[in-house]
Amino acid sequence: MSTLVPPHRRVLLTTVSSDSHTWNLVFLQLLLEEAGHQVLNLGPCAPDDLILASIRTYRPDVLVVSTVNGHGRMDGARLVRRIRADPSIRYVPAVIGGRLGIHGGAEAGTVTELLGAGFDAVCNERTDPRTLTNLLLELGTKAEPKKGVA
Ligand code: B12
């Protein structure tokens, strides 16, 4: 069990529906809990509907999407478009990171595409995961989406 130290954020941690990788989620949960954040981890292959329902019930300060199978670019864009289209949850700040594409994450346009779809911040595989803890503090204070870029 984690000890919550303010300022902390309620974080909904998930991956995308196609992604069965698990240790990225375990790693990020431990990292964020160690920094004092409260984390609900939905585990691998979370369907979009489960993620949307969890945002409604858990009311996180920030949604963190971690994906490494290479389909995050497509699945993440689809997911965040659905979130931004739903008036009851559209303002939840959302960050995505990991290995976002199938060619090692260096694909031009991926960051722009995911920001355009509705993410507030996009991290690639060169982003140091430790920067996420401060990013959450920044994003968690935002009232409206689409204000940050990592
Ligand atoms: C174990 C593994 C599997 C296992 C997963 C078991 C499980 N239950 O977790 C199995 C065998 C199921 C698997 C399947 C597949 N895998 Co796999 N897998 C791996 C492997 C070897 C290790 C992943 C791991 O656990 N890493 C440990 C965790 C802690 O590290 P991480 O995942 O890299 O996450 C770190 C960072 O990415 C970052 N990070 C992650 N998310 C986020 C989010 C934010 C916001 C931030 C800031 C940082 C961040 O922080 C983490 C800690 O540093 C990697 C190769 C590798 N050595 O990394 C391939 C790898 C991820 N797999 C890959 C592929 C292609 C697949 C398959 C598509 C293969 C196939 N053809 O079937 C399937 C996909 C299945 C699916 N539906 O998703 C590719 C992805 C390629 C890409 N994205 O460019 C990799 C990179 C292998 C490769 N070099 O090609 N895989």
C-alpha cells in the first residue's frame, strides 16, 4: 500500500485495447506510487469502453496511457477522440507514452497526430519515465485539455 504525500494526483493508468504488455504498467504504477500519486491500474488489453467507464467512476486527475506494442499511435488516437467527444469526461488531462509506433518510435508525425487527436502530452521511448511525476502535477491542475507537450 502506498503512502499519499501531497501534492498527489489520482491517476488512471491504462494501456490500449490491443496491447497485452504488462510490465510497463507495473513499472509505471510503482514509479508513480513511489512519488506519492494514487494509481488505479486497469491492466493489459483494456477495452475503450472500460477506460471510458473508469474515467466516469474513478474521476482521475490525469489519465496515463502506456503502450509498447506499436499500435498506440492508432489505438491511442481512437481512444482519446472518444474521450474528447464525451461531455462528461472530455476535460480529463491525458498523457500517452511508450513505444508508440512499429518502427522504433521515430516516426515523424506521431506526436503531432496524437496531440491533434486530443492528448495533452505525448512521450516517446526517449522520454525519461521519471519526468512523468512532475508532468502529472502540471497536467492535474489544468481545467481544460490540450495545453501541454512533453
Ligand atoms: C515481454 C515482451 C512481450 C510479452 C509480454 C508479456 C507481458 N504479459 O507483459 C509477449 C510475448 C506477450 C509480447 C507480445 C508481443 N510483442 Co512484445 N515484447 C516484450 C519485451 C521483450 C519486453 C517488454 C517488457 O516487459 N519490458 C519491461 C518494461 C518495464 O519496459 P517497457 O515495456 O519498455 O516500458 C518502459 C518504457 O517504454 C517507458 N514507458 C512505457 N510506457 C510509458 C508511458 C509514459 C507516459 C512514459 C513517460 C514512459 C513509458 O517506461 C517503461 C520503463 O522504462 C519487448 C522488447 C524489450 N526488450 O523491450 C517486446 C516488444 C515490446 N514487443 C514487441 C512486439 C512487436 C510484440 C508483438 C506484436 C509480437 C507479435 N508479433 O506477436 C506482440 C504484441 C502482443 C499484444 N497484443 O500487445 C515489440 C514492439 C515494437 C515496437 N513498438 O516498435 C518489442 C519492442 C520487441 C521488438 N524489439 O520488436 N511481448
